[in-house]
Amino acid sequence: MTSHRPMTIEEKLDTGIKAIELEKAGDKEGASRLMKTIPMPPYLAKVNKKFMGADFLINEGYNLVEAETEFGPGWLDT
């Protein structure tokens, strides 16, 4: 698992706004990297795991802390 942490709704919104600003400035890679720090909702993580695979989620660096909280440690291995 990654070293990502839970975020408050305010932190999620602030991060999203910063990512939009990066995108508008032409830094699409930076915007994408920043968006991945926002915890992916558990239902999206589950769907992505099913269709893209656990390795995709891990290798892309998505913040999966909320999914791990909901599904338990090791949920990507099952």
C-alpha cells in the first residue's frame, strides 16, 4: 500500500482546485499526479480493480486509503 493518508473534504476540494489550476497552466502531468493524491472512493477502487487490475491501481499511485479502510488490509490481493 502507499503512504497516502485520509483527507478532509476541504483538503480534497483544495487539492482539486490546485489540480485545475495546474491543468489550466498547461501542466497536465502535474494535475494528474496531484489528483491521484485525493483518496479514490471505495466503489471506484473496486470497479477499477475489477476492470484494470490491482497492479494498475498500485503502479499508478492512486490514494486507496478509503478503500483499504472499507474493504480491509489486503483487499487488493483478493
